Amino acid sequence: METGLDIVVPVYNERENFEALYTNLCTHVHTPWRALVVYDFPGDTTLEVARPIAEKDPRVVLVLNEGKKVLGAMKTGLSRAEAPAALVLMADDPVEIISQVDAMYARMNETGAAVVAASRYMPGGSHGKSFTFKAILSRTAGLSLYLLIGLPTHDATYATKLFRTSFLKKTPIESKRGFTYAIELTLKAYLTGEKI
């Protein structure tokens, strides 16, 4: 079966979350997928759960992080994407997000978009259990970009985004910290006239 979607999952001791993530992918994502599980070190507890799954399911591929921390993991995973689309998904992303993956993939195919952005702030979205100062800054940044320059997403900072792989191959990630790659790639798509 040809893979339509490579799902990049950066992990760091996600033993408690990984099995639920895998079950949710199997249950809710019908687009042919492959999960690139990017880990930092051989003792990562995620591997205790992920390795037996990978041995039984060839769609789960374990990848050692070639960089450092979460940004390195995302860059490593995205650089390995071979399917037409690549999605970054956190191991603890809620089922509400995972259940939208097929719709995001369909939207990309319908519109030719370079980026399809999930949003925690639109109807049906969720910011988790608490609304912290960090969340307020994220919300403010996303809303400002939407209102001031017309960036067509309300949540530019959210890491969970679907990218057309051909766009990724021609767009280097220059960010140096954390989840800033998400806003960087979204802005680069916008500024080069790509559809979001």
C-alpha cells in the first residue's frame, strides 16, 4: 500500500502516551500512513512500548534524532518524509486532533495547500487542561498575525501542522529553538505565495 502521509512524532520518555497515540492512529486515520518516531537516546522509555509495535507494524519506524531536543527531532523526521504530505504530531496530542488528520489531508489535496494548520482556538479546538501565560502569548501571536498581515490561520504557533513534502524539500528550517519552526514555515509559505 502506498503511503500518503508521513507522521513525524518527536518523543521524549513518552511510554505513558505512545500506545494510546498508536491506537488512535490505527482507529482514526484512514489515509495510508507511516509514523516516524524520533527519539533522542537509546534509553528513552518510549522505546519500551514503540519497539514491540514497530516489530509488528512496518508503518512504525524508529528514527534516532540527528539534532538536539524537540526541534532537532522535528527537523530529523521532516527530512525523512517521503510521502506526499508530512504531519507533525505530538505523542500527547488529543484524539480530537488525530480524528481530523484525514480531513486535513483531504483539504491539502483539494486545495493544493503547502500548509494545513490545525487550530486550538477555532470551534472544536482545545488548548488542553489549563490556559497558561504561554498559551496567552501563543494566542496573541496567532491572532496578531491573522489580523495584521492576514495570515490565514488563527494558530500559527501550533506545532501540529500538515505540510506538502515538496514545499518542505525546498524550504529550509532555520529556527534554532523549540517549536518556532511551525510559525517559520507558515510565514515562509505565506510570503512566497503558497496556499495555507
